[in-house]
Amino acid sequence: MARLKLHNSLTRGKQDFEPIDPSHIRIYACGPTVYSYAHIGNARMAVVFDVLSNVLRTLYPRVTYVSNITDIDDKIIAASQKTGETIDVITKKYADIYNADMRSLGVQAPDIQPRATDHIPHMIALIEELIENNHAYAADGHVLFDVPSFPAYGGLSGRNRDEQIAGARVEVASYKKDPADFVLWKPSTDNEPRWDSPWGFGRPGWHIECSAMAAEHLGLPFDIHGGGADLKFPHHENEIAQSCCAHGDKEDLSSFAKYWVHNGFVTVNGEKMSKSLGNVTLAHDLVKDHAGETLRLTLLFAHYRQPLDWTEKSITQSKKTLDRLYQNLRDVADVTADDTAEFPPSVMDALCDDLNTPKAIAALLALAKEAVETQSPALKAQIIAAGNVLGLLRQNPEEWLGYAVSDDSVDATKIEYLLQQRTEARTNNDYARSDEIRDELTAMGIAIEDTAEGTLWKKI
RNA sequence: GGCGCGGUGGCAGAGAGGCUAUGCAGCGGAUUGCAACUCCGUGUACACCAGUUCGACUCUGGUCCGUGCCUCCA
């Protein structure tokens, strides 16, 4: 069986994946902060880690994939103040929309989807531990992580402290002992969300929730920690600092998570898509206009660490590629899949090579072509199995291609009538009439195919 | 300023020290009344300049260009 290799941000290289416990793989990916709709960049992360967890599941007997919802954050508070909706309403609304949109993209729900606000006691306990270990200090109702107490700080993002402080746009609050210190806990006013704590009523800082939830649901150290590339600094760097200083080895950054996997950005016109730039394309809008599977393939068409430029053209191409695959599947409709066939090695090799989805898709296309040529039961099963891991080809080919229409968006009776008229015209060599009918059908959004067994129609 | 990533055929996008993915589009052909569907065939592409090598698109150094991070960000 192929050996999984992953690019580990911690070591900046591709390396063999050596599980901490081969009988149980544990993976955590930073999920969304729910104050607005997810954009396609957020979706990329969800799709990438969905595929990664699928790959792990085919390789190992047990996998626990945790991806959180952050439902306490200053941006949520700001959204609440702006819209007048309560925090609970906002976070529930956008968490539900996020999950629904991701489901449309074929993303399976993570095994565990913890919410930050369900883990305040865990965070407080973690902070207390850091204070006890002299890695954090309370000041002015805040608790701050003492960065100089952790000399290994900066190892993930590869920056040393002296360099980054010079010229960095760090606002140094008066209560900070060191400019790089970051907030673990901060005071809340009466109209902000607040929890009682040893340091007064307040709320957690941005990074502590992931440290607390990962430890709670996976235990330390765990195998893989993931997220978008922009989380590397400061979010993941700070998670490592908190977790290593509280529970792990202060010399060993991998004592929190062994492998760090970061997906690249989705860009628009070559520029990063981000909420702050305002050039976002929302997953929620895209799923209205395109099949989720098409969007998913578009995201998988580039290697996960490469930037991906989001264009209508790329969506069209994915759609056509899926059409081809479904067409191939339709061409082996009469073949009974041989479910004892092994997972296709060419696809697995590609996926095991640092999740090379473009290569895996190419391998899948080759398999599909071969399956049609050979009408092989084993190949058919392999296509379906590969599709499943990629989260593709889960639909009925007839329906995908429009040969079977389950809704009443077309008038089948009328189409059949017109086709009958056309067949008659053709029999009489009345091709003018025949073409006229075809034009009429085209105008109705119906394409026709003349085959030896008669004329087929499909919705386009 | 510091750290990082990338420049591959018309487009998208893998890959690799010599065996030149894949998809889409284009072109030619088969099939068709004409189409559509399908099938077959078809493209000396690796930013630039040096170097290493028998041989580099792939390694090394430099140049140019693009882009990302440096406490809002997937």
C-alpha cells in the first residue's frame, strides 16, 4: 500500500506520515469564526481536509477528525452591534449556513465539531496552568502569554522575534510586558459576552480556544493540525506556544501536533480573497448557481498548497470534466461493479503524494477511459471508490447528464411528442421539418442524440 | 525592511536530470441526412542569464516579474 507523505509546515518539507498511534489517527483543522457567510476560500479548507480525512480513513482503521466552530470573537460582537441581532442568533445562523453550504460541496461533517463557548472552563483551566508555569501573567484584567518565556516561539512561521518586532505594525498596549505577548483572556464590558473567571468577568482571546478544544477532544500530541496558510502566524504559532507550555515539551514544537498542513489561498484576479479586501465570492451564492460537485472539483483541480485563481472559466472546465466522468460511468452502466477490487493504486499513489488531487483526477480520468474500453467490473468499482474518497461521482449519471429528470422542470410528454414527429419527418426525408423540431427542442433546453436504438434527449 | 511561495503549450494544471501527465479549447478524420453524442489522430511548453553535467524545463547562483505573511483573515 502506498505510503502517505505530507508537507509539514513545521519542518518545511515533505515527509513520511508516521502516525503517533496507527490504530487511531487524530486530526484537527481550524474551522470558521461564524459572523458571516463563508467564502470559497473557507470552503477550500473544508474540502481539502475532508479529502485528507477520507484518505486517512482508507489507510487507517480509525480516524477522528475535529474541526471547530469559533463562536466567540470580537468580530461577532461587532456584527451583533451592527445588525442588532444577538450573538447567539448570529452564531447559530452562520454556523448552520456554513454546515449546509459545506454539505452542498460534498463535505462530510467532521467527527466532532466543538464550539468555543462550550469550552470556556477548559480555556480557563489552560490559562491557569500557563500562569502557574510562569508562561502567562495577569495585568489590568487581561491575561497575556509571556512570549519571551518560550524561546522556541516563532518556529512554525520561521521568524525570529528580533526581526519581526522591528518595523512590525504591533500596537503595544501598556499592560504588555513584551510587544509580542498576546491575549489569553480579556475583560468584557456589561454588554459584551462575559464569563466569570479568576481574573474577573471576561472572554477568551483568539487563539486559546483551539488549544483547549484540540486537547479536550484529541489529546496531546495528536497527528495533524491544519488550516489556511494565513493562520500560520499568529494563530497557529500562538496555539503551539500555549499548548507546548501548558502540556507539552517546551523544546519540541511537535509536542502539540506532529504535522502541520496548510492550504493555499483562493485568489480573485490573482489577489487573495479575503473578507477584509471585500473581494469575496461566497460559497452560499455559488451553490445556488452551480452543482456543489462542480465547485468541489474546481477546488481540487489545483494542488492544495498552490494558490487557486477562482474564475467562471475554471468552474466551466470542472463541469465538463465531471460530465466526461459521468458519461464514462454511464457507458459502464450495465457492468456490475466488483466491490472486492482494491482501491485504485494510481489514484492512491497520487493522493498519498502530499494529497496531489490534480494527479489523482488525471488518474481517475484514465481509469474511467479504460473502464469504458474494457467494461471491467473491477475498474468500475475502482472509479466509484476513487470518486468517493475525492467526494465526487456520488450522483446518478443519468440524472447528472440530464437523461433522467426527477423534477418537473421539463415537459416530457411534449418532448416525446416532438421527437415522434421528428422521427416521422426523418423517415419521410423531410429534413427541413426535422431540423425545425430540433431547433424547437434546443430552445426548450433539450439536446437530442440520434442513436441506433432511437433518439435520446437530455436536459442541458 | 524580514520571512515565504510561484513564473510550464491558447487556457487550467501535474511532473521530472535523459523515457516529453491530464482536462478544456483548436485543428484533421470516422460516424451522422446535417448535427449532437462518441471514437481516432494532432501541439519540439517549461520567465531570463550564467554555472554544474555526456545531457536541465527539472540541480546551483543571479536577474526580472507576480503574489502571500509580518497579530482582522481559510
